[in-house]
Amino acid sequence: MAEEARAKGNASFSSGDFTSAILHFTEAIDLSPTNHVLYSNRSAAHASLHLYANALSDANETIKLKPHWPKGYIRFGAALLGLNHFDLAVTAYKNGLDIDPTNEELKSGLADAEASVYKKERAKKENELGNAAFTKKDFAVAIEHYCKAIEIDDVDISYITNRAAVYLELGEYDECIKDCDEAVERGRELSTDYKMVAKALTRKGTALTKMVNCSKDYEPAIEAFQKALTEHRNSDTLERLKEAERAKKEWEQKEYFDPKIGDEEREKGNDFFKEQKYPDAIKHYTEAIKRNPKDPKAYSNRAASYIKLGAMADGQKDAEKCIEIDPTFSKGYSSKAAVQFFLKEYQDAMKTYQEGLKHDPNNQELLDGVSRCVQQINKANRGDLTPLELKERQAKGMQDPEIQNILTDPVMRQVLTDIQENPSAAQRHMQNPMVMNKIQKLISAGIVQMK
């Protein structure tokens, strides 16, 4: 049965149906796994389909089974030639000739392998000359040498990507992209090292980023970088991808920028705010910000909407952005302080109100805010807090890193002990402005109560 399968394989091979030949030879091998001729035949079929890795594996098995059979070395050398391992192919053919010095196929294979080695060396030399010229920024000479290298050896795609690098430096981006595409295509055909394919794709992406005229132009560049990363993940390509994505976003913002529409959206938001439809107001304020990211009013108004909805963190974030954009805009301070006041951070709220008053001394909303903060702070100083208010304030105060530092300071611990046990010593402590400031901080937080 193995002979029958082998005969069918030989017939398919002779007719050029190499896929069927492989199937028949495989069947024969399953029936007769130690027959070296079957592996040799299947190796030849694999090589005919350019499946050189498979051909090499079968040739290796042939030699294992029949070490002194010349044909095994013929198959081995042919597979290595197909994989562009020319030096190894030379060795394989020479090993075969040691067994059969007169074998013409081995002689012919050796000649081909040695010629390929010679070509490889010539191409390598041209590439080195190109690299030297590139380093000197003699780009015309560099291209000339890279072209010669490609002409001599069209298997090594690094020569193509090197020429692409020259075109990139010259600003000839179309030529660079053309070379990169060719390198990728050839790399796929030849099963080239994935890192080289990734390099070509990264270079293509870089060229594409140089040609952008609108945000959409970044899409093919981003795609090229993403494909490169699927081939080989490296920090350089990843950084280029992130930069392209950032640049695309900036372009989108520029293209979307329209202060007039921004003002219209803000007014729509104001109408919804007056109707107490705060989620709708936020929607329009957000669109206003997208249309004009430098409008402090839109941030301030959205902050007020968030505060109405109880989204204090978002409200504070928008208020701080408003202040960042325009430090003289009082609404930003009043919104930020309103959040702090709601969170019972009265000292911080008062500081925020006072900061706003530096820019707008007569602003009644800010002045009223300071007054409310003073009332709350004095309430704590007088010990007028209800037990629940005191407990809440103490719990909040204990979360403050500054309060924690005061309470763990050995000097302040002694001061607090003296306040309780040694009134005369406490009086001396109170004359120290730094100590008094810390005591005031503890009083405001409800940690210390002075009767």
C-alpha cells in the first residue's frame, strides 16, 4: 500500500500537482515511516511549492534515515537555498560531495550556492557604502548604492527600507511609501523576519504623518503603525502611534473650533439651566466647550450645572479649568468655593473666595461667600456645633494630611497636653504665631475646642 501511495505521489509530481503529491507521499510515510525515499520525494514537492521550511524538515529526516545517500544532501541544500541560507547551503552540498564527488546535481547546487554567497557579499558591500553616504547626508550617492544592492540581491528587504529612509529625509514621501509597500510585499512573499516588515510599516507611517492636511489624513498612518505593532511591538513604533493619535485629535479640535457656534450652544445651555433641566444644559455646555475650549463661561456654567446635580467632583474640576483659562473670571472662584463649602471645607472655601476677590474686590457673591465661611469657622471656634456637626467636622478634619501632621508632631502633642493640664504653659505657647496658627487649624476642624 505504501508503494501504491508513492506511485500516485510520483505521478502527481510529474504532472505538476505538487499539493496532491504531498498528500500521497504523506500517506506513504504513514504506512512506511522509515523509508528515506518518501521523505526525499515529499521534500522536493514542498520545495516546488516554495514551502522551504517543510522541505528542509523532510530533507533533514532523509539524511537521518540514510546518512550516506547523496540525494538527501541535494534536498537539504535546495531547501537552504530557498530559505536564503546560502552559507549553510554551501556546507550541505560540500557534505554531499564528500560522499559522492562526481555527483553533478551536488556540483551544480554548490555552484549556485557559492554564486548566491558572492552576490550576497556584493550587495552587502553596496549597502554599507549606502549607509556611509547616508551618514554624510550624501543622499544621491546613498540611493545609488542602495539601488545597486537591490538589483544584486532582491531578497533582502532591508536594502529597500534603507532607500525608503533616504526618500523620507529628502521629503519625497510618495517614493518612501512606495518602497515601504514593496518591502512589506516582498517580506510577506519571502517570509522575512517580522521585525524587518514592522520597520517598513513604521517608516511608511512616519512618511504618511508628514503629508497630512486634515485629521483624516492621520488614519492611514495610524493604521500603518498599528500593523507594525502586530508584527513587532517596540517602544519607537508605539510612541509614533501615540503621537499620531494625539496629533489627529488636535487636528479634529481645530477643525471643530467655531466660537460663534460655541456661543450659541452656551446660550442653549443657559435656557435649559433656567428651566432646571441640568442634564440638557450640560449637554449644550459640553458642545460649547468642544467648539471653543478657551471659553471660561462655558466651563463655569457647566460647573454650576454639575453642582446642581450633586456631581461635586465634576463641578470643581470645571471651576478649576475656568480659573486656569481666565484667572480674573470671578464665577470660577465662586463655583469652586461653593463645592468646598458644601463639603464643609470652610477654610479652603474662604481661601478660594479671597483669591477671587483679589481680581474682583467688589464682587458681592464672593464677599457673601467669605461671610458665610467666617460664620461657620467662628461657630466651630465658639464650640456652638451640634454633636452631629462636631462629629462630622472631626471626621473630615482627620482626613486632612495637614491635620494628621499636626497631631503627630511631638511638639504639638506637648502643646495640646499643656492646654489641658498646664494653663500657664499654654499661654506661652499661644504667643508663638506658628503654634497659634496650628491650634486655629485644629479648632476649625473641631479637633480642639476652646471654652
